[in-house]
Amino acid sequence: MTTLKDLAIDHDYYASDNNYYDRDAGGKYNTWADFYEEFKDADIDMNLVYRWDITKREKSERYYMQVVIIAQRKGIYMPIHIDYVDEKDVPQIKEFMKPHFDKLLSIWNPLSKEFLTT
């Protein structure tokens, strides 16, 4: 079973939490459920999650999340902040991210197949 602690890795580089060219691009949601309700049926080609970060708040047991979407057709960088994610959200987070992961692999095809087998 994957936990939030498992998903809260320290990446070697950050993703910007705003769009340099348009401060209104992106969004904020209170909970994972709020974000999921809006994006669960979003077209992956037009709303591709290329990165996500789950972070534990300092001096707290609470986690927050940043989901970074590229609206490929419009060329929009959309960082989305989710103020609170909970352990109960983990299965749905994984389910939501799987098609995005698959899409990223397909974009890098045929190299992804080569890299995954070596």
C-alpha cells in the first residue's frame, strides 16, 4: 500500500508555482476531492500532468500537493496548488495519475520502451 509519505519525495529540482507570463494560469483547491471533481474527466492531451509534488508541511502531519499541467494545444503552463491531501486520497491520486504517466511514456516512444527494458 502506497502512503502519502511514500509519494512525498524530495525532487532534485522544483517546478515553478506560477506561470511567468500569466499569473492567472493555474489554480488553487482546498482538497484533493475539489481538484478531482474538476479534472477527473479532463482531456489528457489538452491537460497533461507532467509533474506533481506532495509535500509534508513543516511542524504538522498534513500534506499539500502541487499538480503541474501543460495545456499542450494552447501552450499554457498551469501549476495547481491543493492545500490538503489525505491518506484516503492516495488510491484516487494514483488512479488519476496513471493515464498521465502512460501518456508521457507514449510521447517518448520508442525511447521509453528502450529505456524501460535496459
